[in-house]
Amino acid sequence: MSKILIRGAKVLGGEPQDVLIDGETIEAVGTGLPAEGAEVVEAEGKVLLPGLVDLHTHLREPGREDSETVLTGTRAAASGGFTAVFAMANTFPVADTAGVVEQVWRLGREYGYCDVQPIGAVTVGLQGKKLAELGAMHDSAAGVTVFSDDGKCVDDAVIMRRALEYVKAFGGVVAQHAQEPRLTEGAQMNEGIVSAELGLGGWPAVAEESIIARDVLLAEHVGSRLHICHVSTAGSVEIIRWAKSRGIQVTAEVCPHHLLLTEEMVRTYNPAYKVNPPLRTERDVHALRAGLADGTIDIVATDHAPHPHEDKDCEWSAAAMGMVGLETALSVVQETMVETGLLDWAGVADRMSAAPARIGRATGHGRPVAPGEPANLTLVDTAYRGQVDPAGFASRSRNTPYEGRELPGRVTHTWLRGKATLMDGKLT
């Protein structure tokens, strides 16, 4: 593999430096590095970050290849600057056995656009009744460390306690989809003034907050690791902040769409805005941004949820919940966090690379841009502004809430262990 010299990049947004890649590893970082024998990438004015890591991606394979496959999903990931993604378990069949998680893991290795780490189901069939083969999935070739019934809440407190106790034995983490099911029956959007005006069933904030409150107490009691998926309310941020002040081992994520969009978008009845948990209020959006900035919320995760055209191009009540997010995540974070002064690029590198890699134990990812480290990198043209055109997405699905919206920033290059997966904005 030839050498690559990234010349004049602002590493983590700092002063311009050269970064020399030799094979799979960063050989040197400095100024005026020699270009002899190296392919040169001119990066003046661009920001170089460690490859992004998404702790919450739906790749849909096996079973829903009409929505996404491991190949198309990892191509979308590379387009968005990601070098590793964690694939959620709500596939068909459910990823609740060693066999299924190994299948997903091997598909990721075969296609090579980014590393794919399967997430195992907490319960058999996501039914919330019986623990899945947590130990067998961890001991498999896939080496599963994160377990989640995402899409459904582990609402039985006894089952949740047992899961936390089980994964503690090998340092795993349970990632909870916090949604009290009895409080959200028939819910179509955030419960509040807008839902009342539109006559749509409401999804109250307390349905999320009550589960988080219960689970942080369970995690404290057991002494195990808990991760909260897609936090969406101001109250949830406060509960997590309180839990961390007590030393409870809880981490949390926020999705880009919850940092930017509000329930007001639902007035259009465009199913592109239908998502679980739902878009919330302006107050919630600002609380989530503040929580991400001060570290209460540890990471940004996309909750990339592809759906085929027919599942979204229908009346609101019948539409599937979810949005694609891998190819727009960094742009939304730039707009909501960097351009508002809430985070610098070093902070973005922490929230979108180092911290998710640490939570998911993704070895070799989220590492510093420094000599001797794996060359998992992404280069961003932060000065770019353009309208989102889903026709150009690498994802198999097009259900984005940002179609036609102008967003800043564009990933131009992604390297996975020194191999370009994206070059000059085009997949290799």
C-alpha cells in the first residue's frame, strides 16, 4: 500500500499540519513533511478528524434488504465520514443468537467500506420475555459488547436487571430504548399543544423519562453499564445529569435530528418527520444541545433508519417511523453545535468518534490523530454549503427530513486503516 500525505489539514480544527499515512498507520504528523513516494491530498482549509463511529445504525440485513443492506449501509457510512458502525439487532431474523451476529459481522468484513460491529438483542425475538444468548454472542467471532432491543423497550424491570447483571461479567453494556409502552399506545408525535391541535396521538416526555429514571437506579444497584439511546427530552437530560453526579455508570446519545428539528415540522404532515422518539419542542432541542456540550450526553448517534419509498410515501398514521442519517449527521452537528459555538472540532471528534468507540469497545477507532495510531480518518470541507439531495445518497433508502435544506460541511475523504473508502467525495 502506497504512502499518503494529507497536506495542510486543520487537525481537529487546529493549526494546519501534514499527516503522513504509511500502510494502515499514521507515520508522522507535522509541518513540511516530505511528499516523496506518497500520494498527496491537498487539504488546505479542511478539517481532519478521526474516523467517525456510529453506535446506533440500522443496516436491515438480514431480512429487509429492500430498505438497506450491509453493503449499501456501509457505503453510506463511508460517505458520511464513518469508519465504524454498530448494527442494531432488529433484523429478520432478530440478531439474538451467535449465528446471526456472526453473519452480520462477516458481511461487514466482506464489503470493507467500514467496520461493522453487531449489536445483540437483549431478549429473544425482542419480545421482552426471556434473555437472549448474551454470553454466546459475546464469545462469538463477532465479539458483541453492546446489547439492545432498540425499536422496543425492555420494559420489564426484572428482565432489565438480569440483563445488566449478565453483561457486567464481561464488561458489556445494555443500550435501552426508553419508551414506556403503556404510555405511548397509539402515539404519533410528541404530546403537547401541537399534537392537540393536529388531533394526533401524543408521545409524552414522561414515557421516556420514567424508564431512564428506573434504569439508572437499576444500573446503580447492579453496578453495571447502561447506555440510553436517542435521548429526546429536557427532563431526560436532567435525570442523566443527576445519575452521573452519583457516579452511576450511564452514558447517553442524542441524534442529529433531535438537535435541529422540532415538533412544528409535523404540521406539514410529511412522514419524513415521523420518528421514534418523536421530534420534541424548541426547549427540548436547546436542552439537548446544552447536554451534549457539557458532556451530560456523551455522543451523537445517527439512529440511521432506512425505509423503502412505499413505507414513507403514505398518510402520516400509516407511515413507518425513522430517518436515514449517516450521510448528513456531521453537517447537522456542524450547524447546531460548531457554528453556534457550543462545541469546537475537538469536541466533535470526542462526541462522534472517541466516546462512541470507548462505549462500544471498538478497538482501533476513536484514536488520536498521532504517529503510530491506525489511519482511520475523515477529511471535511467545512466551508461548503449545499442543499441536501437524497438522489445522491449511497443508502438504498431516501427517507431524509433534510431534502432541499441547505446544510454546511461536506466529507471529501474517508480512510479506513489507510485505505481510501471515499475520495474527492466519491466512493472508491
